[in-house]
Amino acid sequence: MPAVTASPDGGAPPGQIRRATVRGSFWTVLSGLFTRFLGVVGTLILTRFLAPYEYGEVSAATVLAMTANQFSTLGVGTYLITHPDADREVMFHSTLVHVGLGFLSFAIVLLLGHNLAPLVGAPTLVRYLPGMVLTVAIDRVAFVPERVLVRRMDFGSLAVIRGGSEIVYTVISLSLAVLGWGGMAIVVGNLVRSGARFLALVARISWRDWIQPHRLNGRILRDIAAFGSVVWLGAFAVFASRRWDNLAVSYLFGPAVLGAYNLAYNLADVPAVQIGEQVSDVLQAAFARARAGDRRAAMLRSLPLLALIMVPMAVGLGVIAPTLGHVFFDKRWADVGPMLLVLAAISFPRPLTGVVVAYLQVKLRPRLAALIEIATFVLLMAALFTMGRLGPLWACGAVGLAFMARLPLTAYILHKIDQVPASQFLMPLVPPVLCAIPLVAAVLGVRAAFAATGLHHPLISLIGEIAAGGLAYIAAVLLFARRLANDLFSLLHGGFKRMPPAAEK
């Protein structure tokens, strides 16, 4: 990928940023889809060898380890992305702060593991906790080297590393599960994956770019702390809203229900994480390098285009969920299909608001970005411990409700800080949503046709539902959202056109 060069006013030319952003989005999305595909296939096979209770126990241990990690994260990643000119001295201090705080928190959670396990309704998770803490610790050390590649917009290398490490995880975890290792197969698979990714990252960059020793500089430490003290709260709220629901479900219904819920959530999360959030990461790096006047226009343009991609994935995943459940899960995992039907809603609003959060952070408005995340977490916990108590499916509905509430809140914040009318944020999202109606009708029609003919072959029905829904959505887009589709194709075409030689220097 060509290097991004700065313009005289401190930002790179819009055309160059746009091409780098499109290429970066392509690589990150492609690698995300590949790694998630492997992960999903591996997980589906793992369910044949693991009981929901075991899967739930490992999930709870993972959340505790990741909570220790997130609690001690001082916004270092965001600091480095939003300060693209940070030198090696800053990188060293960032690594020191990030790794030092992390290892302190890991020691604490290991010491308190036996006390925390009963509180989340998973009393035997402590057998998995040390391995998951070690996994997260390796990821912690690898974090800054990975940010170095993101800052360079070297998303091709990052794609290869992520894909390769996911292959390693799938092979190791499945092999051990077949040998009867139970939940420990997941733990060891994660350990090997994290180790492989770390080795690949440090081999790709110079150690001087992230850990070359410098004399301690109080000013740099204060800058990181001042920035991170605000970003930390929002980042922790993001983590808690995406992970602590697992602990709430375990507390309310036990590890077996948590196992089914966590699997359904991870499947529902595929579009949001592997497409929406990957694009958001690329956009944050692009916003940081763009001229100040171009950021708002780029952000507003990206929202409906992202919605055009996310809506069919979220809606389609939800509507095919019952058939998907019949194809891949046995009776022990029967709850996954209905849960996935409800949870699929999360993949639509979260990536869209994630783009706005990235925009706010680059504008150095981290308090407002944090407000969106804190509000989501508060609403999520309130909904889970009220309507969620009525049953597992009600808990899934509470999660969907909390994430849908992000859209109007984000529209309100944009109006307050940039005078963006709520209609300018929300109305461009309507055409993709309306185009999803024929998608739903087509899927339900195929399902009804199979039922009417007496054919009971879930796999063939699933293939037919996916094909019919995809064709119906494409037809609806061409009829009712052609301008938006043309804009997307134009952006992709412009992003992959070869840049002039002068811009590549």
C-alpha cells in the first residue's frame, strides 16, 4: 500500500486519503471475514464435542481476564492513532504504560479468581482462568506493535497475520477437542493463537518502533494519562456493554444458558465486528490524517454506505436464524437459533455509531464519545436486570434494545457539536432499511414453500433462503437506492485506481 503523505496544512490530500481508506477497508474486511469464517466453522464443530456448560465456563473466565485487561487500559491505542506523528520516545512510553498497568491487573484478577467465580454463577471457571489471563497478557504485549501497523495503514500485513493466527487457533482447538480436552481445548487454542500473532507482529516491524528504551519523560506520561483518563471511561463502557452481559446472563440463568447465549451473540456479532468495526478502525486512522475540513463530510458520506452493507447482513442473519439452528446445532444447543434471531439486531446500529465515535475521538472530543458508550452500558444493564429477568429470550431483546438506542443518542450529539440535523444523520439510513423488507419476504417465502412441499432438508432450505434474500435485496437496492449503490461503487472504483506516481512517493 502506498504511503500517505502530508499536505502543507498538516493533513493528507483527500484523494490520497480516500484511496488509502478504501484499500485499508478492503484488506481489513477481507481478513476479518476470513478469520471470522474460520472461527465460526471451528466453533460450530467444537459444539459437537463441548457441552453448553463447559463453553459457558470458558466464556465467563474469558470475560474476567478481559475485564482485567480493559480496566487497566489507559486509552493507549486511541492515543497513538489520533497522534500519527508520535515518535519512538512516545511509543516506548506508551508500551511501558500499557504493559505495566496490564500485568498489575492480571495479578489481581488471578488472586481474586476464587472469590469472583461464585459471584458470576460459574464456580468452576478458575480452572480456565490462568490460561485465559496468560492469553490476554500476550495480546497486551502485542497491542502496540499492532498499532504501529495501523498507524502506517499497512492493513495488508495485518490481514495476513490475523488470518494466519486464526488458522492456528482453529487447528489446535479442534484437534484437542477431538482428543477429549473439553473446555481446555479452547484455552490452549487461544494461547497458541496469541503467541503466533505476537511473533508475527514483532517480526514485521523494528523493535525500535515500539520498545526502544528512552529516559522516562514526565511530560509524555502526563499527556498519555490526561488523554487516557477520558478515553478510558468510554473504552471500558464499550467493553462492559459487549462483555458484561455474559456475566449478567450467567448470574441470572447459569453457565449452560450462558454457553448458548455467548455462541448466539458471537454469531450475531460477525457483521458488526468483522466488517463494521474493521471499517471504523480504518476510518479513524484516515480521519486522523485528513484535513480538518474534510472529516465531517467523509463521516457523513460513509454512514449510509456502511448501512447499505450492514443492513442485509444483520436482517438476513436474523431471519435465517431458525433454519441455521436446525442445520448446525444438536438438541443441547437448541436455544441458539431463537437467541440469534433476536440478537441479530446488534449488527446494524453499533458499526454506524462506531464511525461517529471514531470521528469524535479524532476531533479530540473523547468525552462525547465516552458519553455514547456509557449510556449504552447503563441502558444495557438496566434492561437486562429488569425485562431480562423474564427469561433468556427477553435478555436477548434487552441487548438489542440497548444498542438500537445508540442511534438517536448519536444523532443528538452530532447535532450539538457540529449542527448536523438529526434528519441528515438518520434519513440516509432509511433506504437500506426499506430495501431489507423484500429480503425478509423472500426468505420467509422460500421457507414456506419448502414447508408446503413437505421437503424437510434444512441445509437445502438454508441455501435457498440465503440466495433468495440476497437477490431480493440487490433488486430492491437497484430499484429504490440506486444512487447510494452508485456512490458505493464509485468509491470502491476510485479507491482501487492506481495513484499517480507523484502521490506514491
